[in-house]
Amino acid sequence: MVSATFSTSVDSDVPSFRTVEIASRLPDGAMKGVKTPIRMRQILDKLQQENREIFRQSPAYDGKKNLYSSLEIGEENFTVKMSKDPNANRGIFYVRLRRVGVIRPQDLDMLTRPDGLNNSATTAVATNLLQVIVSQSPNIQHHFALHSKSFYIGAATTLSGGLEAWRGFFQSVRPILNKIVINVDTSTAAIYASGNLLSMAMAYFNHRDVRAFIQECERDPSAARRLRTFYKGVFVKVMGREREFKIEDVVESAGTREFHKGDHGEVTTVERHFWDHHRVRLSHPKAFGVRVSKTAIYPAEVCQIVPAQLYKKTLSGADTTKMMSVSTARPEKRLQDIQQAVAEDKMGYKSSPWVLDAEMAIETAPMEAPGRVLNPPNVVYGGAVTANVNSGGWNVMRMRFHQPARIVAWAVVSFDVSRGITFTKGQPVFAAGNQANPYESLLQAAQEATKDVPGRPKPGLLVVILPQSAGPLRKAVKQWGDMVEGIPTQCVRADKYETANDQYCNNVALKINARTGGVNSVARSPELAFFKDCMVVGCDVAHPSPGVRSRPSIASLVASADEFATRYTTEVRVQPPRQEAIESIGPMMEAIQSEYCHFCVFAHICYRAQNALEEYQGYNKGRSPAHILLYRDGVSEGEYSQVEDGEIKDIEDTLDRWHSGHSAQPKPKLIFVIVTKRHHVRFFPRNRGDADRTGNAPSGLVVDREAVHSKYMDFYLQSQGGLKGTSRPSHYTVLRNDAGLTADQLQEISFALCHVYASATRAVSIPAPVYYADRLCARADFQFRPELAYADEGASSAGAGAFDLAPWEKGLGQAKLYRQMYFL
């Protein structure tokens, strides 16, 4: 297999590194640190221009606080004046360079040795140094952040609302066994279109007439909030000013805003100020403006959006589709683009002054790594019928479920008033829903469905027909079923069920059977005998959008409850925003272990770890699992030691406590595996005959040599068959292996788990429990009290104080269907 990674070596002495401190003096004499990366970079550029005798070679700077130089620079204090007026008292900054240490050749060598990653601080600095050296030239040339691993060259297509899709390249320095490599990939990003801020805002609102736009902003109270959410943090240049300003807030009718000249001067307006001081007459004084500091307000019409700024928020569905079309490329085209970019020196490997100064030698030919293809497991349906797995997929026509669910009674409720639906009496019950009161409509249908059933149990299912656009209505249906009544619901869109084909009906049936307690299929292979006394766990953490600090992160855990790892129980928790470590993993595991002994499940990724053990015990007649195979999603390589010291230790403590109370049974052995899907490593078949019909490597590709970690057991597994574009393998890293499983065993088990995702008839890209944990995080919005409006990230903004987690903890409920796979 060809891997888009390029070997590198450093032949010179490695630069020393320094911390950078930049501050300005406030009127009261106090010093205030500069934290804006763009401003820090501008100040350092001016510093180097004025001190060429010291900075004969520009240091490599990461845009934050670290500066690397091959020159010997003493500990220096500098004064930098950014104002054009040499007599001005403003724009004066004080820069301090403090020597911290030297990266020695042996530090780089340690990155690639199995015993060399124990000093995480030193290795992190060494890796950061090489990354900064490699990224410096293209990031400066294309005006992207110095610490960014991606740069973009230009717009590929226009998106809606003043956004553009840009193509570019990603590059990341990675230490692997016995060598350091640079992983290169193509990349696509949404970028704010440069131009006049007022014009771009009109595009965001889909307006062409400025007066109509201003009138809409005046009528609609939410307009300013939408603009604030969209533009907060964006940098603009102001007419007549050289420096760039960061948008802190959006203000309405900016030109009419009044303020005092000086501390006790006369009252004037922003509009009058621009005429008096800049001879600029505002054309639209009632249009919005932006606040860039505590007091400085600039009208939108005098602001220009700085080019090449990433848009990091959620795109609309239509824009996501456009982005996909721009970023999708067949494998041979993707590899060709990467090789051509390296050959044409777009990364600067041959010409970058920082690469040349460090005497880095970077190969221009991509590495190759041996790969092999695993045989798929047997996917077995009812009557012991085995599906024919081909290229990662199989057909379920005329097959029966492995274990069909038993539904005593069910009902159909239609909220689609645009279609005339005839309702008949009998089973199932058909009812017309009232969109103004969905809870009452659902409850009446549920009661009608079981009125003649002995004991009046709850119905096993409600099928709900929704109009084409019914997001809030669907949320209400799911909250009623998951949280209020504990009744499984299956929503179908009216426009889809009317033209439903066999595939659509099969997909709905797969979801219904799994949600109502059935088992669609099981995987069988010799290695899966391990599942008989093993609890399989999937964990994930989902974060609010970048920059949003007013919403918590969601930690989820699912744990298997049967010998086939097909039934799962669940637990969801909240934690502080953007915190990746699951602080409650121990309790989550303990509860699900008990359920395993009753319903075969193990999990509060500290409170639910205990819950998981209890759940597992409950399903398995008091028997505890002998092994716990835990797949953890969302952890980057730099966080491995944090997971080992935090989550794994918490789980170990939980298992010790559990064992002390259940000493008659052996302590479960833990296998902890990190699964990473969000990475840029790709493998390309060297020969066309080794590829599938899409040009990708076939389903089951394993790469566990050459491109692997220097310390941990790890491997790449491409479980899914190729569909469109270039397939991405998942990266598996084993942090704990108390059971002593071999790499081959873990690969077979992981590949089999990719074939049991309940609502699919093809292998998925990650093991089913990891996929379920991800789905559970997404479903958590339905489990909050409605007044918290978790999904509306623009509804409130976090202040400067500490985040208050308490209302979110109280407002998040556990689903009444937690023993069923309601999240599918």
C-alpha cells in the first residue's frame, strides 16, 4: 500500500526555544498581556525588522508563546512601537524573550523509540518544533495561523451566506517506529468571503437591497443575535486603520450610537465622529456595527473582512453537500494531487528558509506499507441463514431477523395534515395527530392501542408520520417516547413513505426491530467466542461548536448485554465545555456491570462505569464479565497519557471496588482501545488489481507495520467498502491489554464488530459500540429539559466567569428506554 506520508530527518543541531511575552502598559501603569495571535505576530515582525543584527535569520514562531531559533539570542527585553507617529504614547509594546531550553538530537531520536516517550513534555516540544518549522512557510504565504496544520490556496466554490469553500493541504509531523514522517493530505474548509462587512452580512441574510436589510434588522429582534453568532471572533480592517480588529460583539444602528468625547467631553454620535475626524460620511448610519473593544464601535460599512479566515461553525445541509462535492476525490486523484503538491514545492520542503536552516531532509516519494485483507465474519440471520458479504455489504431480501421483537400492540399517528389518510379501526390503531399538542395525540393513540389488551400494558411501538420539515415536532415525539412514557417511536416522513421502495422499508424494519428489543443479525467467527463472557463498551464525548462556552460537553457510554454484543444499555452525562476526559467514567462502568449480570451490560464513565457492571450482572443471572473490551472515541495522540492517568485509573479503581464486593467472581480484565476516525492517514493500492471497483483498498484492509506507533500496539483497519471518494481507515491504539490479546485477535474482533451495526446492511467504519456512543451524544439534546435549549448555541453566551454545570446536570434526564437501543 502507498501511504501519503513522507520520511524526514534533521541533520543539524536543533534550535533552542524561547517563550515570548508581549504586554502593553495601561494608563494606570499596569501591564496587560497581549493574547491575540495575529497581533503578537505583527509585533514580532516589527521587532525583527528593527533588530536585523540580532535576528539575521527569522525564528520559527508557533503564533502563541514559543519561538525557535538556530541563532544564539540572549534573554532580551525589547520595546516595539506600532504607531506611525513616533511621538504617540499609544501602540507601545514590551517584548520579553526568555530562553527555556534546547532540543537536542537525542530528543528527536527518542520520539521514534519504544522506550522514548516517557517524558511527554520534552517530546511534545520536540514534535511542536518540527511542526512549526514545516508549517511556517506555507502558512505565512497563504495568511493562515502559524500553528495551523492546514493551509488553503483559494476558493473552489461559493457557499451561501458570504462563505466560500477553499481547497488546500494538511501536513502533520508524526513520530512513528524508527522514523519521523510528515503525513500529507488534501483538505477543504469553509472560509469567510473577504469584502465589505455590510455587503457580506446582506449575503448572509440573502438580501440585495441595503434598505430592506436594515428594516428587517430593525423589525426582527433575533437579527442581531444571528449576526453576532455568525461573525463573533472574525477579524476586520477598518477604513483608515492598518491593524486588524477582532469582532467582540454586534451593535444595532451603530451610526446613531452616542458617546462622550474624552472623559467629560460633549456628547456626539459615531456618525458625527467619522465625519469630524475622518471626513467619512456614513451612507447607512442605521445599519449594524461591530464592537472591537470595551468602547470602540465601527459601522459595518467601514469594515472589510480580512481574507482567509476559517468558518468553524455548523454548515447548512445544502452547504455541507457542496463541501462534500468539493472535497471528494477518487483515491488515484487524491494521491496524484498530494504528490504533485510535494513535487511543485507547495509546502516549501525544498525552499522554506526555516526547513533549510534546520537542515531537514524530506523525501519527495511517499512511503509504502505492507497490508493484508481480513476475511469478513459470518453475518447470521434467522434460521441460521448466513448473508453473502461482498465488498463490505450484503442483501437482506427474504431474510428473517435473528431474533424478532414481540410487539403486543402498536399505533400509527399522522401529523401530516397535507395528505388525506384513511383511518380504520383495529390493529394497528390509526390516529390523526394535533401538531399544536403532540403529547396528547400520542398518549391517546397509545391508550387506544392497548385498551383491549389484558393488563393494559404500554404499546410496544408508535409509528409517527411527520411532514417534510418537522424538526421541532420530531423532537417532541422523541422526548415523549424516550423520556416521558418509555415507548419506542419510529418517525417516517410522509414524502418518503409514499414512494417507499424495498430498501427504505428494510431500513425502517431494521430500526424498529432493534429499538423494540429484537436482534437483527449476529456475527460469528472463531475469535468471537471471546464475547461469551465479555462486556463490550463504547465511549464518546461530543462538544459544542468551536467558541461556544455556554453549553456543556456530552459524555456517553453504551455497554453490551448479551453474548453476541448486539444489545446495549446506555448512560449519558454532562461535563464542562470542551473537556475531552470523561471524569465520571468509573461510576458509569459500575452500574452497567450490574446490568450485565441482569441485562449483560458494563458502564457513568465513572458513576455509570459502576452502573454498567450492575446492568451486565442483571442480564446474565448474576454473572460478572470476565473481560471488558472498551473502545474510546475522540482522543488525540497527545491525550493518551491523560487517558492512562485519568480514565483508565478510574475504571481500575471501580473494578477493584466491584471485586471487593463480589469476591466470589474474578476481577474483570480490561482491554482499553482508542479508536480514531478523524485523522488524515490514507492508504492507496499500489496496483489497480488490489483495489475495489471504487479504486479504494477492499473492506478488511489492515496495516500494522511501518506506519505504526513507536510505543503502543496499534493498527489501521479499513472495515467499510468504498462508496464515494477516498476511504479512510480507522486507527486503533491499545492503551491497556490485561487479557493479553494478540494484534490479530483484536483486529478480527474489531472487524467483526463493524458488521453488527443494527440499522445497516454493510460494514461500518468503526465498531458498532463506538458508533452507538456517537449517536447517543447526538440524541442527548432530546434528553434535556426544553427550557435549556441545548441545541440553540446562539441563545446565550458564556460570560467571563466559570461555567456553571449544575443546571445542566439537573436538566439532563436518563432515557426510560435506556435498556433499549432507542438512539438508532
